[in-house]
Amino acid sequence: MRQLLLLGDEAVAQGAIDAAITGVYAYPGTPSTEITEYIQKIGNAGIHSRWCSNEKTAMEAALGVSYVGRRSLVCMKHVGLNVAADAFVNSAMTGVNGGLIVLVADDPSMHSSQNEQDSRFYGKFAFVPMLEPSSQQMAYDMMSYGFSLSEKVGLPVLMRITTRMAHSRAVVNCSDSAEKRKDISFPKNPADWILLPVNARRRYNELLSSQSTLEDSKYNYAIEGKDDSMGVITCGIGYNYVMEAFAGEKRHPILKISQYPISPELLREFSEKCSSLLIVEEGQPFLEEQLRSILFDNKIIKGRLSGELPRVGELNPDNVRVALGYEPNVCNAQSPTVTPRPPALCAGCGHRDVYDALNQVIAEFVDYRIFSDIGCYTLGALPPFRAIHSCVDMGASITMAKGAADAGLKYSVAIIGDSTFTHSGMTGLLDAINCGAAITVIISDNLTTAMTGGQDSAGTGRLEQICAGLGVEQEHLRVVVPIAKNIEEIKAILKSELEYRGVSVIIPRRECIQTLKRNLKK
């Protein structure tokens, strides 16, 4: 064994490397990004590790690897699973040939996200096994276990981690040698992979009938306690907070859950020994809701739904301590002298010049709205710019601008980044072109996926060709350089295209100041 100091993300990545994956497929999104970056840095030449255009293409490529009998890992943040959902849910219908793990990093408290959704509901919805590690060591160990489980039951496996697990470090004992990569092989029943209704109906029945075989796991077990007045059922990072509160004292019995689906008998057997139950889980009340539907003996069940733990936001050592009956730890209290520092666009960022020009031009108009997207440029909502009116999901800027124009808004503007455009903006632009919508689309191109750390952007160097191929008229496809001395030129182009009653695209292009610094340093 060798010992490595690893982030939770890196432990997942090292586990995947040692489990002999053929490919990792992902779109960057905090808190999952470091998994693919680690494999790109450490993995061997036989592992495919290029970034994908979006999570759906990543899921489908990973499924293709599985089809030919080899192991693949697909990584995303929780909202990315929405994008991949079509392929993900149907992958349970096709089943797998080579092992396939879908790693999803949830972001409770929305540190860098638009919602707090809990990916465990997706796993339940798709009827696939789920793993939820409570430590970096378990995250590493679960990769080999998860791939073997996937191949054993013939289904993809969803592994769920959360922000604190992804971005905290611990020493991990790793194997000295990797497993042997599997040879190419093809599915024993090719019809399983052709989801015509006749095959899909058969596979769905098989999928449902297999559920009881997925409930047993060495990762779900009870820990005895001295006081049976309350039992604690916990999973993921919540287990660590419970153990920290107990500080080695076996105060209450604990049922530790790290794999789903859970045997109802295991839950009933544990609950029968306790007068009440406290459910400590990160995210939404996934376990708590299931328990309330399984137990019919008026058992007192406490957790997020009953108010003992907060309904929203992350768990932390203090709110878990209070739920367990301890006093909060005073040393964890936030200092009143700490001044909040909101994020801001970097000094020298090209997005700044875009917003300066846009604000000066749009002030001359009355009936307008600016629909933004997800990326660094979303910070245009904050002072000093206050330039945008919406940010909903990846790609929504263009389609929302189109919808607003359809409804009669005269000056409808979309602003989107280069990486977000190739992720999910191209189809919206095609809709707008097909309808002849009167919208102005600004693709603010900084030549990278900047907000998540400067990963490759899928359309770098080809945005004009993509837009022209979709049907944007050449005279209304403009490229500018967003620097201060070009502001008047940019303003003139913006004003001209805002007056045009059709689809126009303006591409302000200047490299991200952060990647420029790194490239110059190299």
C-alpha cells in the first residue's frame, strides 16, 4: 500500500485509475471538476480524459465504453445530472457491459450552484444502485467495489459525494498496483441496447424484479450504543459530524448507510430497538421520507422535515451537535468582524469591457431586457455593472431572449460564454434562427471555461463557423476585441445589431486574464 494525501475528488480519481478505467467523461462543474483534472494529470496514456461539450454527451460516451466491455467513469455536479438525465435513466434500461460509475457531486448551501437538489432521488427514480462514501478512504475503496458491483448486477452505479467531501483532504491508503484493463467484449443480449418498446418493456420488468437483490451491502451496518432512547441513522459526511459529536463515546446506536437501495428489514430491525430516530443526512430528506413510509408504529422520527436539523443548507458539526442534544461548539461561531466580500470580475477581464459598452448603448433604449447565462459573466448582475436581468440554467439566455421577443419585447439581448454556448446554447440559437427571432446574441469568448478553473472550451477557434453553419447571416455575425480603446467601435456594432429585426451574433473575443497569466508564465 502507498499513502497519498488526497482531496475527496482526487481519491475518487485515484480509485478509478487503479480500477483500470478506459475513459473519464465530464464537463467541468464545481465541486466535481478536480476528478477529471487529477486523471488528466496522473492517469496513464491509455485513459481517455478530454472534456466533453456537456454532461449528456459525457454520459453517452461513457455508455459507449461500457457497451464494448470496458470500464468508464462519468463525472458531473448535481445540476449536470439534469442535462444527462435522458441518457442516465435509459442506461438503467439498457444495463451495462463494462462497469460504469456515474459520479455526481452535490452542492448543498449552493456555494456555486443554482439549487440544492439531491442526486439520490435520481438514483431511486432510475432504479440503480447508489454509493455514498463518508470518507476519502471510502471514496477510494468504493471505486473498485462500485465497478465490480456494476458488472455483477449489470447496471450503472451512481456515486454521490457532496462539497465538503469533494474538497477536504485526508490520507488515503492506495493499492500499489492497478487492476488489469478488461478486453473488448460485446453485450450478450444485443436487444437490451435497442430500446424499441418491445425490448424496453421487457427490460423494465427485469429492472424492477432485480431491486431486492441490490439491498444487501457490507457498507450498511449498525454500531451499538448505550442509550436506546434515540437511534441515529446517518450517511455520507453526516456520519463524520455524528462521530465528532460523540467524541468516542457510544452514546446512541448508529445505523450507517453508504449504499442504496436500503433493505426495509434493516431499517425496521434497527428502529425497533430505539424509542425515537434522528436522521442525519446531507441534502434533502431522502432517507427520512423513506423511513416515514416504511415505519407504521408511530415512531418519533426527527430530522430535516421535523425541524431538528435545518431544512436547507449544509449540515455542520454544530447543528448536528444540537440535534443530538449537545451544546454548540462556541469556537465554531463566525466572527462578527469578518466582512463579507462578494465575488467580482477580475481586473482586466474582457467581460468588463463588454458590459461597459452594453450599458452605455442600452441606456438609449426603453423596451429591453438582457438575459444572461451561467459563467463568470453572471457577475455582471452585481455592482458596478448591474447589467443583466436573468440567469436560470446553462443555455437559457438565448431561448429566454427568443421567448421574450416572441412575446413582443422589442430589444431582446442574450449574453452567453463560449463554453456555455457549446454546452447548450447552440440548439437555442438554431431555434431563434429558424423563427427569425429579433434577438441580439453576445457570445463573450474568453477562450476557456473560466469559472471552473480554465479548462478547454469545446468551441475555441470555431464559434464563427458554428454560428454560420447554424444559419446566422454573415453580415450579422460580428467579432470584436473587448479592450478600452475599442469601446466606441463595439458600441456602434451593438447599436446597429440591436436595431436589426432578426438574429444577430456579436462575439467579443479576448483571452481570460487568469489563463493568459498562466500561459505567459509557462
